[in-house]
Amino acid sequence: MSDRDDKLVKAICQSLEQSVDDLDRVTATRLQRARQQAIASRHGQRNRWWIWGGVPLSGLTALLAFLLWSTAPELPSAVLDASDLSILSSAESLEFYQEEIEFYEWLSEVMEDEKDLSDQYRPVPGAADSQRFVGATSRAAAGGGRIAEQRVARISGFI
Amino acid sequence: MQTFVIQRQFLGERFSALPELNAQSLEGFLKSIERQAYRIALFGSGREEDAHDLVQESMLRFVTHYAKKPQQERKALFYRILHNQIKDLHRKRTLRERCFGWLTAEEPAEDPLHSLADQNEPGAEYALQLSGTFAELERALKQISFRQQQAFLLRAWEGLSVAETALVMKCSQGSVKTHYARALEYLRNKLGGHWP
């Protein structure tokens, strides 16, 4: 670039510098306001991050907790059935019941049926002998019940 | 909730660890450049209100995206934002004129500060002299193309290098040199004889 161009460029730059130094107060004030607003907006961005960054994080945490809670497996009831109690209180080991549990369930049903039949023994109808037969009936029912109990005890002992 | 509190404490410490000097230097940078930026925006837009909007928007974007950049990169980055804002303004104006050119443009509301008398304005004679010299320069700069104008102002006045100016204008360094040479040639022909 020639000396003439250098001088021209310097003169232009000086004129431009003078123009910005002599800016009117209104324009200078507006520029100052714009600068302060820009700096202030940066602080506002930081605060907004705290708020808007935490909201989705909290929501995600709550959703995760809800999903975990809703899909948790149900614990078995602590209340035991009567059959469970008899098994647990029995002197036999648990493996004993696991292997032949179906057979014993059938057997207990059979014994219950026999006991019911013994309890339901009906006397031969007759007015004169009704008293005698009442006692006989009760004795027979008791005997039938004893027979069923003996059978149960025998089978339990055999087993 | 506890996780959020912990993260907030961690990030709060992290942000509070930023030196106060950084915030001061950022404001200092903007203060050192705002008047020149306004003048360049005024050359590019041709209207004072648009120039104020351009500078304000550029400052906001700079603070948002480039506040943590090194000191030596800030000037080029700021002018790149300003350059893009001016180009967007030109596009909007072109589109508006094509679509709504038949409508009368509404005058923007006047800032109440404009109506206040400035007690510190220079004397009328000095203002006339200054306005005459600068007005002639202003007219000349407005007659060249936007790219030639930007290349000349950024290189000659703001002192940006060819590479930095190419970054601002998003063109090659050769293009920057071409635009600058053409701008200087026009100004030499327009002002060289009798100016200032």
C-alpha cells in the first residue's frame, strides 16, 4: 500500500475515532444499558439452570422410584394354613413331605371319608328297640370312629 | 430430591469458583467495543434504532455463547456475531419489501431519552465542521457494498488481521484482500483529493 493510501487510511480512522468519542449522551446511555442487560442476563442464565435443570432431574427420580415400587414382587403372606402348621410341627423332615405329598393328601381324604361314613351309621328302625339301639348306635358310632382313628394311627405308624 | 440438592451444591461451588475478574473483563471488553460496534452497525443498517438493536442482540449472544473464550479471540467472535446480525437484517428487509412493500411502514416508538437536552454537546461550529467531514466519509462508506465496507472497517479501523476478518465474514482470506482493496480504491477516488 502506498504512502498516500496510508495517510488516507489514517485520516479515515481518526475521523471514525472522533465520531465515536463524540457520541451523544443518549446513544452512550443506551449502549451502556445494553451492555448491563447482557451482563445481567448471564447471571439469570445461571439461576435458570438451577431451576430448569433440577425439575427434569427430580421428575426422573420420582418416576424411577414409582416404577421400582410398582413392579416390586409381592412377599408371601406370613399367615400359614393349618396344613402348613401340621407339616412344620411334624417330626418328619420336609423332604419327606415334598416327595410323597400327593399320596398323603389322597390318603388323608380317604381317611376323612371313612370317618364320615362311621359317624353317619344309622340304626335299624324299630320303636321298641329304639332306646336299646340308641345306645347301640352311639356305641357303634363311637366304635366306627375308633376304627377310623385306629386305621389312621396304623397307617401313620406304618408310614 | 437429595440428588438434585447435591448436584446444585456441586455446580454452585463450580460456578462460584469462577474468578470475579472474568466477569469484570467481560464487561470491560464489551465497554471497550460497544461504540465502535454501534458505528459499524450504523454503517451496515443505516438506521439508529436498528443499530442499537443489532449491538444489543450481539452482546446478548456473545455473553451467552462466547463468554468463556480467551481474550484474544473475543473481538473477532463479537464482530462475527454482529456481521451475521447485519446480514440477517438485510435479508429481513429484502423479504419485507417484497411481501409488504405496498404497506406504509410504521414509525417505531421514540425513546424518551431522545427528547432530553444534552448539556455536554460540543459547540455548534465544531459540530458543523465535524459533521461535514464525517458526513462525507459516511456517505462514501454507504455507497460501497456491504462486504467491502465490512472488510475495510474491520481491517483498517478495528485492526483485525486478514485471517480474523475472514473468520468474521465467513469468506476466504483472498476475498478479504479483494474486498479491502476495492473499498480503498473507491474511497481514494471519492475522498482522496480534498478530504479531510
